[in-house]
Amino acid sequence: MIKLILLMFLAPASIAAGLLLFKNAGITFLLFHGGVCLLLPVSDFLTHRIPLPVFLKNCGFKATGKMWISSFLWGILLSVVIFTFFSLFKERIWDSTAIAQVISKWGINSMNPLLFVSMMVFGNAFLEEFFWRGYIVHKLSPVFGNRGKILLSALFYTSYHAITTGVLFSLQYAIISTIAVFAAGVVWGTVRVKTASILFAVITHLFADLSIMAAYLIFLS
């Protein structure tokens, strides 16, 4: 149990180290997406010699045609809501000058734009959901019931988003965004538990990140 909690703490620790200590987005991607979201589950898979079909099933790699359709429809709806929110309240949410300074400090301006957007949209959606709703929810299953593993995974998922929203947004909207991230984590965890699949979480997360990056490119870039 303690080992699993420490494992989840590595996520906010890696984000804090990458953005607040090293102040480098590239290092943050390596530490968080590469080291935490990908390397930890894969090393567990290799160390315990879990058969690949079993590992994929445990991590929610399951899909039906109906799942694909509903996931895309909800994803499109979510992206419209998020983009509309940023469009209406962009001047209250963002201080464009302050954010430009932070983005420059983190080295995002020097990154390949296509690589950055692809990582934030596709890499982020898949790797985060693979780790939290796939791997972590499964690892929590022997210790917690459905409600416990959904809430705990959502809480740790939210923890490092509070770091980024706290830096980028005004206090009021940082709080709103953090609550929204936690709510999304709860919804994605609930669907994952009920369907034994991370497909809904991955697709809707992808559309959410797509709308956020669209808002960033249109209103801030």
C-alpha cells in the first residue's frame, strides 16, 4: 500500500521537478510521460513477466464499436464546451504577458511546435490514461473498492495539474480548473471501472487537450 502511494507521488514530483526546479518542458516530458506514465507500468510488466494479453486487459485495453462512437461524441461535446469557455473568459483566465514569460522560461518557444502540440494532445491523453485509469486503477483494485480507487486515482491525477494551473491561471480560475480536472478524473475512472476499458477516457481526454491547445494557439501563441 505504501509503495503504491509513493508510486503515485512520483507524478506530481516529476512535474514539480521538471517545471519548477529544472524549468524545462522537455525534461518534464521525459520525467513524467516517459519515466512515470510509461516506464513504471512497462517495468512492472517486464519484472513480473506478465503475459502481454493479461497486462493489456488489466490496463483496460478493450474496445467495441459502440464504445468508439459514444467516446467520440462525448469527446466532441467536451471540446466544444472547453473551447467556448476559454473563448468567453480568456481575458479573465489568462494574463497573456505573464504566460508568455512562463512559456519562454520553460523552453516551450524553442521546441518544435508540431512535436509540442502532438505530445500535449496525443501523447498526454494516451499516456496519462494508460497510467492512471489503466495501470493505477488496476493496482489499487486489491486494496480499495470501486469508489476508493476512482477517487484516489483522480486525486493524484489532479495534484500535478494544480501546479500548472496555479502557475498559468489567476487564482480563481486555477481553482475552477483544478476542480474540473478532478471531476474529469472521477468520470473517467467511473467509466473505466464500469466498462473495464480506458477507451472513453483516452478519446475524451484527447478532445479536451485538443480544445485547450487550440485555445492556446489562437489566443496566446
